[in-house]
Amino acid sequence: MEEHLVLLLKEEVERRIQRLKALMDEKRLDGSFFHYKVDYYYLSGTMQDALLFVPLYEEPILFVKREISRAKIESPLRNIVGVDSYSEVKKYLPPLKRVGVEIDIVPFQEVIRLKELLGNPEIYDSSLLIKQLRKKKSTFEINLLEKAAEIQKKVYSYIPHVLTEGISEIELGGILEAYAKKLGHEGILRMRSLNYEPYSWHILSGESGSVVSQAESPMGGYGLSPAFPVGASFRKIKRNEPIVIDFGICYYGYHVDQTRIFAIGNIPKKFLDAHKVCIEIQNAILEQIPNGTRSKDLFDIGRKIAEKYGYRDCYLGYDPYKVRFVGHGVGLELSELPYIAQRHEYPIEEGSVFAIEPKMVFKGEGSCGIENTVVFSSGKVRIITDNDQGICIV
Amino acid sequence: MEEHLVLLLKEEVERRIQRLKALMDEKRLDGSFFHYKVDYYYLSGTMQDALLFVPLYEEPILFVKREISRAKIESPLRNIVGVDSYSEVKKYLPPLKRVGVEIDIVPFQEVIRLKELLGNPEIYDSSLLIKQLRKKKSTFEINLLEKAAEIQKKVYSYIPHVLTEGISEIELGGILEAYAKKLGHEGILRMRSLNYEPYSWHILSGESGSVVSQAESPMGGYGLSPAFPVGASFRKIKRNEPIVIDFGICYYGYHVDQTRIFAIGNIPKKFLDAHKVCIEIQNAILEQIPNGTRSKDLFDIGRKIAEKYGYRDCYLGYDPYKVRFVGHGVGLELSELPYIAQRHEYPIEEGSVFAIEPKMVFKGEGSCGIENTVVFSSGKVRIITDNDQGICIV
């Protein structure tokens, strides 16, 4: 890593640990474990094979199985201890009566083993703390998100050069991913889930754009087989149909999300009209965010505009597969707090970075809509994925 | 899916469920749940968002959240029930006193919820059953693995056309992945792990090939950042150095694994010599498999040949990062039973498909070695990744 980043990371990690300890104190925890690498990366700066323990009063201890010399370069933490097995950690720990563990994601067996090792302390779900911490992005993080957005902008600018009639969705997806990787895209997107695997090559043309799948998304696509039933397929892209390109980028672990609609030759007027409504919805919601409007009310703004223009049946998908969110936080995971969603009560707070994605799905025909990644800071919302928002005809 | 595959899958799924029920009976289970999509795909044919329950005597029930119409097309199971939430499943279940759950991989919180929902039955780790079942491949599965190997052979044949001096590891990785996807590679590789993410673009040139990382592998590579510290990096590939290309392919969910060594111009003699020893080790181990030799003794055959030629320090990595396996099963996951490993006692059984990968790592200089995917059936071992095994000089 570059030297100035290492220095910044030291202060950054110290602040994160301090904020975590304040939350741990509120919850009366003696300490908290972080097994999930996305979370211990946030708190330590490294993703080497490790287990992080943060005691309430002392310094954090990072137990590293492999590779400790890299962990020591990457992480500014002072207590980095090599272990062959995580069963060795007990001797480094204070007595623990009430302890945080990420029980939303760590396997049952692993939590049971840890409980036994520690003499059966009370367990609190430490994912609740880390999700709250990660919701508010620092300047350091916003800089990384902006670098991810720069890569994404280049990818979207590249699309008109490689989108041709007859190319398959998956072939186009592969070309775009190769281009993005060359620019620094890490390839794998991340989500806090046993079964949901996000991926970059979400390219859906014509009626593919109205195919629903396992993913909690208005449109899933055919995918390549029943073992990967989402995203780009072997379908060959035709003239005069909408082509949805929803391409996530990951840089230094930070995700940005963007969707643009393309077409070769022309696009039926119904998609053009619906697309304009999606942009109107996006702008109306963004305008309200600095006023402290609650998430559910922001969601309602979008729904009402869609209904006003007669898009009740296709806004955010068709029944029974409509989704109930129009925005999701982005950061070290592709989907995290805050959400702009039907059942969420909170307002969007300063420091939030989120994707907003009003979309319309016409069953059997295809989809259109927009998605941008937005930073909310200093009282203003700012789109960082700022390619032209109109449908791009090539 | 093609129609003949659907018919084959019906018989295949029936056989798998019968084999599972026999194991459940041995373990005195009233039923077993499968939350992990790789496992319910094996038992049902679909990866839509679902939860599978297999009772000991009745037919399996697949509970589907999304998308049920696709699940019904993909799966030959007869009981497919749509649910909004998995808390609804109780009303479809018989009373359960002892039940299987994949506690090695399902999050703690999820298992606790399920236990409460079911009135606190005794829990048995059903991953032990499914891992045993999946170890033995059917003809249907071997056909899919061979199709994956065909894609991989094409990718390896393509490498000499795109490997040029000065290209970065990640750029080459992107090009190969794009090519593989166009041929049907699903892009995402799978492993039963909270933190370990396998990926296709494991391309390590020169000293990159001796860099260790989080992965349980003799060589990890630099990767792109501390948030993805493995695999291809921005390092530009030079003349006269070893280039390790270890590129996994996934087709219809089935993985094959292969490694070949390339060089531009020439390669130092030490790598050529070590490479020949790796091939000798591979062949010596493969020759012993049909004799029923135990896994640990197969592992020892390799170690002894390496030592005989003076490669004790670099065989399977250098200390303290040596790995203690030289082979791993492949199938719906990139690493599964059986292993050829220092501490595994069992012999390799008929129906096994595995990758064998003797490799040498010279600290600070680079790596060489071989990896092939091998089918053991009808008393014979057969390499299905049969590109030329020598170092390819371009």
C-alpha cells in the first residue's frame, strides 16, 4: 500500500476502534470478536486469515493464522499474534462474561466451539455494532468509493465501443469485467449472506431484463445454468431492445453500484418514457434526503410518482416479485445500511453512501431505469457515478 | 436446460435422495434440512432461493421464496411449496425429535431460530451426510465435469495467443476469464467457508509465485489490494521467468482445477528440473491410487520423491507456510472430499474426482509444478485436463 494510505489508515483504524468501544460500552460487553473478514478488515486494515478480538478497555488483538508478515505490513494494530489454530486464543484473553460475536454470519458450530472455549459467556450479536459503525463513511472511505466510481465511469464510457449486435450478454460481461479488472476492480463483490453471491456481469437484454431469479432484485436474468441462474446469459443482444447494464465495482474492498440502459439502433418509446420517470423519481427522492425525511417516506415518494404516471404494475418489478426497496447503502458490502425501503423508519444520515435504483420491469419485454451511487455529506447529496443518465443509443 | 438433461436429472435426484435417506436412517434422523444452496442444488436441481427438507420416509419438500416457477422447471421434485418466509415451514413438517442441519455453515442465529420453531429437537450436523454423498460422483456428474474440463482445455490452449511481455497478471487474468465465460464458465467458484473466496484469476509471475497469503495454498500471490490480497496483481509479466496459471472453471456448478507453467523466451533450469520432479510425483501417486493406498501414504509418496531429489525445502511451499495436502476432491465445490493429505487415513474410492497438484516454491524467485483434475472409475485413473504437461515456452 502507498505510504500516505498507511498513515491515514492508522488514524482511521484508531477512530473506528474508539467508536466501536463506545458502542460496546453501551451494550455492556467485555469484548467483541470479529470472525468475518470484511469486518476485521474494517477494524484492522488486513484480510489475511485472522480473528480479531477487541476488549472493552485494552488494545485489540489480531490472531493471524496466515500470513502474519503481510498482516503486520497491512494493519496498524500493535498486537498481532500468530496462531496455528484459533483454539489457542484463550490464553491471550481476559475473563469474559458478556461478549460480542457475529452470530448473524458465523456458523453455528464455530460459535458453539468459541462459547465452550470461553467458559460459556453470554453472547451478544456484534454484527449489530459493526453494521452501525460501517454505515457512516469517513473522508478516507469516501475517497476510496470515489476511486471505485472513477473505474466504473471508465467502464460505462467503454461500453459503446464493445456493444455490438449479436454479441452474447455473457461475452459482453466478460469483456467489461476484464477491462474493469485492468483498472483495479477486484472482481469479487461481497454480501453478508450464506447463499447470495453478488457478481459484476449483470447484463440483461430484451426480455432477459424481465426474468426474475433468486436475487432480491426487480430483475434477475437467465444466467448461464440452474447452478448460476442470474445475470448475463448466452442470449444474443438484438437491435432495438433495452439492454440493462448493472455493473458493480469493488476497489480496496469498497463497492459502487451503477445501472445504465443501452440500445443498438433504437428503443421502443415505452422504455424511453418509463426511463424518464425513473430519473424523475431518483431526483425527487434525492431532493428530500437533506430534509431528514424517513426512509419509508422517501420510498413512498417514488411509489407515488410511479403511480401518478401509470406505472404501478411495473415499478420495482411486477407482482409477486416487486422489491420493497429503492436504495441500499454501499461500502465494504454491496448492500448494507442504510436502505431506502418500505419498512425502514430512520432518516438517511450524513456520511451515508448509497445506491438509488428506481427501475421499471415490463413482463416478457424488458426493463429500464437508473442506478447511481450517492454520497450524502455536508448537507448535500452528490452523485459520484456521473455518466450521462439518458438511454445510450449506439 | 436441455430435455435429456432434465430426464437424467430426475433419476439422478431420486438416487441421491435414496442414498441420503439410507445415511439418515443410520444416524436415526427424522429428517434433514439443507440451507446451503450448493447442497440443495445437489438434492433438488435448483439454486433458486429455497430451503430443502428431506423427511426420513416421505417425499422431500422444497420451500421456495423466489422464484418458484423457475424452481419448478429446474427441479424434478414433486413437493415444491412457495413461502414468503421460512418461518412458515413448520405447518408442512412432521414432528421432529432428531433432525439434520448443516451447522458447519449455517449461521448461529439461523440455527437457533429453526430450533425454536421446531420445538427444540436434537440437532445433528447434516453436512457430514451430504459431504459423504457428494464425494462419489455419478456418470451424470462426471459428464458435466468433463464438459468443464473441455472449457478449461480451450482456455489453456488460448493462453499462448494472449501471453505477452509486459502484460499485467490481472489483465491476462481478465482476458482468460472473459474467454472462459464465453464458453460457459460461470465465473464464480465455490467453497464451503465463511471467509475463503475462490476465484479464477490465480496468475502469478516470477516472485509473485512465492508470495504467501490468506489462502491455504503453497502460493497466494500479491492480489490487487489488502482487500483482495490473493491472485493476479498489477505486476507486469517479464521474459525468462516462471508464470503459474492455476485457473479453475465452473460449469453447471461443477468445478475443475488445472495448473500449467508458462514462460516467455526461456525459463531458468532450476524450474525446469523441479517441474519434472512434480510430474514424477503426480504420476507416482496416481499409479498407487487403484491399489487402495491410504491418503496419507499417497501424500508420503510425493514427499519422499521430493526429498530424494533435494526439494525438501520448497515442496508444497516453504516453512512455515507448507501445505499438508497434495490433492483435493472437486465437484460442486472447488475443494471437497476426498483429500490426498498428510493426516487423512482413507483410501481414494471409485467415483472420486480430484485435483492433484505437486508444486515447488522457491522463496523470492517463483514457483513451478502441475495440477490436473483426475477421475477414478472402473479401476483406473484418468486425467481429464489433458493439455500438454510440460512448461509452455512462448
